[in-house]
Amino acid sequence: MKKMDCIYCHPEKDQEQQIVFENEYCLFLQHPKHQTILEGTGVIVPRAHKQTVFDLSPEEWNATYDLLQKVKNHLDEAHAHSGYTLGWNVGEVSNQTIPHAHLHVIPRFEDEPFANKGLRAWFKSEENRRPSR
């Protein structure tokens, strides 16, 4: 994906994409099509095209933290959720389908089908065990 085609470099190209919060280095985006299942979810992305979280500058890390605190306060007021799952996917094997760093911010609810199942539910499952070498 070229920078000019990147949906996170150019969120304005998708008229439904909502920039909820922003600062000098980052945006918090929410898209209505994701709100029907994952209510309140969104992503924090650097303004600059950085492929992975490992490419972020110290300023982008700090700005991500600052924006995350603002997002948390907003989501805490807007939704009656009980927790969060936060995550970065890096590389195709980790299911990073958009090659632009993005931090998933996912409010979690007690009444959802996957309540009490976070990241450990799949990476500690027997189905994910690699064969012994």
C-alpha cells in the first residue's frame, strides 16, 4: 500500500471515517461500520505514515499515550463498559491488514459473548500450540 492510498494517512477519503480526537502527532478514529459489533472501538494512529509501532518516534509514543488518556475518559463517559482490550498488530502473521501503525482501543462489556476472554484466550489455547522442535 502506497502512502497516498493509506486510509490512515488520508482518513478524509472515507466520508464515514470520524476523527474523534487529535493532537499534533496522532488521531483517534472511529468508523460507524465497526460500531455495530464493537461499540465504542477505535484506533489511535500516527499522522505520519509509520508501518509499525516499532517505527514510532518518542514524540509519537508520548502523543499516543496522551491521546489514549483522552479517549479513555471519553469512552468511560459514553459507554457502560467494564474493561478494555488494547492492542497493536505487527505484520501480516499478526493480522495487521493495514500497513500503518494503529493501536486498537476496544471497550469490553460483561454481557458480550467473549467476556472474560482477552488476548490470552487465543495465544494460550491448545489450538495455537506450535509443534515441538
